Amino acid sequence: MRKRTAHRWQLTLIMIAGVFVAVGSFWLVQVVNQAGQEAQVDKFREEPDYIIDRFSMVRMNKQGQPAYIISGDKLTHRPVDDSSVIDKPFVHGLSTDQPPMNIHAQTAYVDQGNTRVKLSGNVDVVRPATKQAQELRLKTSTLTVYPDEERMETDASVEMLAGRSTATGTGMKANNATRQIELGGRGTITMPPRAAH
């Protein structure tokens, strides 16, 4: 009788140990699978969720009126930080208060809820001539634009042409709403001779 009871206890202990091993193995497999799935999700989070070729979009202002148009050869959106990269961007301002501003570049990085555009590569900014002002043109290698605030800035070298006058500097802050431009660093200004009376 004692042999049978001892045998049952041994068998019960072996079965309990087997159950623990099985449960532990199942738990370990689940942990490994979950880690693998999370790694896959993280891997895909870095991938773009959409790409648009030859696109154009209109951004509205707070009053519901068109503020500016952004177009380009290709837009690539990344969901991980809700940012976009644009190849060959073109920004056209639609302000009714000030002359429109046109900006070309090689690439643009759009972030902060579409309120900041970082342009790079042969950045060319043109404000067409009006009855009140001459054409204004800015050339630089990089430029950060805040379209909603109608301002832009750079730490790079800048060449500015206003009519037949030119100015250069390192660093610039410009506000299209107030029509103020501030060039930084040591620069030069070249003005054409005054016309003879």
C-alpha cells in the first residue's frame, strides 16, 4: 500500500513538473512571438505609408481662404513622425495683402504639423515686381520657411537681388507680411549708379 502511495506521489510530482515545463515553454514561445511581431511593426513604422508622384495641394489659412500651394515631383509621407519629404518642391504664396512669394528647391522636409518646411539645394525665392516694389530674389543653399507666419530664415550664405541692387550675407531672417529682411554676418551691398538728371 505504501509503495503504491509513494508511486502515486512520484507520478503526481512528475506530472506537475511536466505541466510547469509545458506552461513555461508556451509562455516563452508567446514572449518570443510578441517580441518578433513588435520588431516587425517597428520596422514598418519607419517605412512610408504613402507616396504621391507629381502632386499639388492647397493649404488654407485660419479664415478658410487659400494661403499657399505646395507642389512637387514626389511626396513621401512617414507616419512615424508625420513628416513628408518632397522632391523638387515649389511653394507659391497666395496672400492677398502682400505680393505672392514663389520658392523652388531640390528637396523639402515638412514637419511640425505642416507648419515648417526645410528647403535645401539651390533654394531660389522670387517675389515678382509690383507697382510699389521691384522684383526681389533670394538665393541660398538651405532655407526654413514657416508658411502660416509668412516668414523664413537661414544660417547659410544668402545672395539677394532687388532690381539692379545686390546684397550678400551669412544668415537671414525675412517676413513677407511686414516686408522686412535682415541679413546677418559680414556682407556686401552693390547698388547701381544713380541716373543723371
